[in-house]
Amino acid sequence: MGVDGFLVEVLATVVGGVALAFLLFLAKEKIFPLPAITGRWFYQMTTHSTTYTPFEGMVLRYVAVLWREGCRIEGTVEKIYEKSATGEREFVGKNRTRGVASGYIEKNYLGKDRIFLHIVEEGHGRESTTLHQLSPRRGGLLKGTFTSMVAEQHGPVQWQRRHFTNPLAVSTDP
């Protein structure tokens, strides 16, 4: 094999490597993109287990604005609705509690992507922390579970782009 044959093989290897890198880039960006998270969301949490019996079955709803930078997620939330043992009420204006959301997207090429959100809410009297573990679903939904430090609450959570229309608007399967 001469110098010409060697150069042809090197050139073919380089061109093949560049073509493969381009195909992998296209697959990552077009076939397996990150979930569309940026924008306004509404989410509902239903308490299925807690150490404080009056919270059992409680339904909380929030509005959130999220944005994504790479796999990192940031945002803010406001509580807009509560149905609990003390009654049912909507919150507007200054009566809404606010919070900060941060998290990330775990990209899984051979399985479902997962989204983890840590929300710190400035509640009435104290700060509370909630962790959401979500999976994207058809129809632009995010479903999963939440865990809260307030009375060790756990249960299903659903995120969607539209307002919830009634307390039974969410299926309870994660």
C-alpha cells in the first residue's frame, strides 16, 4: 500500500467519523429532544398519605412558570386552590403563596425521560419543601408523585398546560 492508499483510508475514516457525529447530533436534537418544559403550567397534588390526618385527601393546585436552560429547569409557582378538611377555596392576588422551583431533566434514550423538580414555597408561617418526580405523557401532560416535608405528605401529581376544571379532573395513577 502506497502513500496514496494510506491518505485515502485516513480521509475516508475522517469523513465517516464526521458523518456519524452529524447523524448522532440529528438524532439527539430531532428524534430524541428534551421535553418542552418552558412556559406556564398548572399542577394538582392529591395527598394520599400523611402523618397529619386532616391533610388526608387534600387537593392543592398551583400555577407555575418554568424555563429550561439545557437540562436545568428554573421557575416560580403560586398556590391557587385548596380543598381540605377545612373547606374549599381559591386564592387570588396577595392571598396566593409563592414559591421557587428548580430541577433538571434526566434524559433517557432507551426509556422515559424523568423530570425532578424541587419546590420551596413561602407558606403561611413557614417555608415548605416539595419534590416532584415526573414523566412526560401523551397530550403534553407530566405525571408522577410528590413528597412534601409538611406532615410527610405523599401522593400523585399532574402537570398540564390548561386550568383544571374541577376537583376530579385528575386521574390518581402516577
